[in-house]
Amino acid sequence: MKQTRPESFNRPFEALGDLLRVQPEDQALTPPQPLREPPPDLPVDDETLFIAAMDGVQRIRWNGAQHDGLRPGQAERVPPGCTDEVESLRRLVDRGLGFNVADTPEYMEGVGCPAPPEITRRLHRGDFSVEAHLDLHGFSAAEAHDIFDGFMQEAVATGKRTVLIIHGRGLSSPALPVLKTRVVEWLTTGRWRKWVVAFASARRCDGGSGASYVLLRRRPVPKRLRRGLRSSTPADS
């Protein structure tokens, strides 16, 4: 038995076939409209185009107001002969290039005996690879001393040649930097001075004046040659 669909069933395309088969004249396609004539050729040279675009534009005179210290369209003037200095300053501010820790009052270094004085320059330059590092941030002087001793004992026992001690710059100290001063003291007068060839403030990438490279010996200095490390800063020289 053929099933019939209810009258309420929606059949929107039921009469579509009849419309496609029989197309009344009133539904015939409208003839295509003639194309509009193309506009006249526009000028092609830049000067004519610019003059046409600026037609009716009036110049606004400058009223003397200052904007960032320069008049509109006024370029910053660099004194003659100062282009190199300005470019160096721009590289320093933008990318930190050209900053030398050794040129600051916070730089420090020390060299033992026997050792060539230029060893500190090579050490600060990064000629020796760092094999271990110690960070003393957040410790009191007493705690830092014990941690420093344990680190140096491990470094000497395992044959480390160059280590990095991070002591901070001590800028918040009311007087001299506490940990930075103590590290110099431990390296120059403590039990480890016989193992230290030299030390110097680190490069900027390794902490700058807030850290120090320490170059260690393979064997301790004999007692007959042993003297305290000669330490100095730019303020001392």
C-alpha cells in the first residue's frame, strides 16, 4: 500500500521540474545590457597624478608648537665628527654592545705568584671555559663561607681549572658589598689562596661585576713561593 505524506509536509521544490520544462515568455532572460564606455585614459606620469590628487589642498602653516623638541619634518642633528660616538652609544643602549666591565669601578681582579699579570686580562676576556659555578645569592656571610668551602674543595678534588662564583654586586649594602668583599678575602687570604692562579670579574654575559672567574692550579703553590694574591680594582690603580 502506497504511503501518503501529510498535507503539512513542506515540499518547496515540488514544482521546480515544471518551471524548468516550461519557461513562459515573461520569464525569458533579459537581454544583456551594453557595456559602459570605458572612462578616458588617466594620466600615467607620477607628477600629473600627484598634482591631480593634491588639487584643492591648502598648506597649513606651522604655528610654532613644539613636539618632542623638533619641528615637523626636522631631523635630529648630529654634531660633525660625532657620528661614531652616537652610533656606539646607540649600540650600547639598544643591544648592550661595547660595554666593558673592566672599565667600571666595580671591576676587580687578583693574581697569585708565580703567575703573569696579564692572566687576569685573559681570564676576564673569557679565554678559559667555565667548568663549574656557585651562586651565593640569598645566603648570609657565614652560610656563604661554608658553601664556598665545600664548592672549592669539590672543584680542587675533581681537577676543575676555571669556576664561576656568583656573589652579586652588593648595591643594596650600606657600605662595601658584603659577599663580594668576602669572596675576595677568601680567595686572597684564606686556605684556598694556594690553589688560586688568578681571579677577575666576569663578562657581562656571565654576570658582569656581580660574578667572578677563578682560575685554579693543578697543584698548590709550594710554601716557599706562596704569597697572598695581589688583588686590585680600578679605584686602587
